[in-house]
Amino acid sequence: DVLSITEPSPKIAVTATKIIASETRSNRVLIWNHPSSSGSAASVVVGQGAFNTRGSAAGAAGLNWPSGVWSDGTRLLVADTLNNRVLIWNTLPASNGASANLVLGQADFATTTAPAPTASSMNNPRDVYFDGTRLFVADSGNHRVMVWNGMPTSSNAPANYVIGQASLTAGSANRGGTVSELSLNFPSALLVNNGSLFVSDSRNGRVMVYTPVPGGPNAAAQAVLGQPDFMTNAVPA
């Protein structure tokens, strides 16, 4: 329906006029126009043709376990996790079931597989963020953050560089070795604020802080939260 949100907890994007939430298990994204009271009905649903359906799908209008969302009030980006892709709407959808304009992580809208890591492929992306200069995708299953120098304008555009791996074709947790200031293990959320990139490095039990925001590959974090040092990834009581 237009009111309920199912578990797991949604990720949210807020603009000057909209609140946008990913409803992961219902395979949809909800958009509210100027909600003014508790229980306000969503105005638009993306990923479904109507508010009373929840099936997963591919194509330009389908979603399968969407997680991270980002919007600047004009564009909408969604990390479509189990379709192993990110969808881009150049104009914020104003009608139910609107089709995306671009896809990243796949060669076309019909493909949903997760191949070996490349500059263009994704494996279970969980979050997406654009800071006005660079686009970041938490490519969780490849244990990396993909970075584009600008907002892509064509489908399947390759990333310019990655964080958390030594190359664009590597995809092992912690670079196939031990945890360090260079490695990631299933990054799941990210944010740029005050000149720093923050990455939730889920399976290492920590948040990585990159200052300044990395402008190229093989970037090392300058600070870590949740662990005493970069070499520790135990989760204490």
C-alpha cells in the first residue's frame, strides 16, 4: 500500500521538496511530495507499476532488493542490489513505474548477473552517492567503492578508479590478505561531508575516513572508527 514500509530498514534521501525511501523487500522506492503529517501517503512508487504490488523484476522499470538511494531533487539514483546495478533517472519520477534512463554495472537493462570484477561490473551494490564532482558506489560484493569523475551520461560507463582494491579487476575481501588502511570487506554505506569520504566497512566492523576525498586509486584511509587501529577487525562485546 502507499503507507507501509517493510523490513529491512529503508535508506532515505531528502531534498528540498521530496523524501525518498528504498523499501527493499517490496522491491520499490517510495517518493513523498511535501509530507506534512505522520502516516502521509507516498505520492509516487518506482520499481512497481502500482502501490499494491511488490514483485522483483529487471528491465528499465524493475527493481530487485533496492537499497541505497540518492537525489539532488532533479535526478534519482538507486542501488538495485540483487540486479547488480545502479539505475539513473535523469528526471525525478513523477508517475508510478517510471523507467530509468541509464544503467551502470550492466551492459543493458535486461542483464542482471554479477560477472568477475571490471571497471563496469558490480556485485551486490548497496549504496550510491554523488558529491557534485564524483559518483561513488559501494560495490559490496566486490569489496570496493567505485568512483566516476562526474555523473555518467551513458549506460555501462566504466568507473575511473576504485577504493579498497589494488586494481579495477580485483574483488577479494581485504585485498585477499589482512585488514589494513587500504582494504575493505563488504562496504555497505557511504557519505561525503566536510571534505571527507566516510565508508561503512561492514564486515571489518569499522567506518573508514578518507581525508581529503580520494582523487585516484589505491587510496589509504586517514582515520578509522570502531576499531583501535587499521589492523584490527574483531567485533568486541
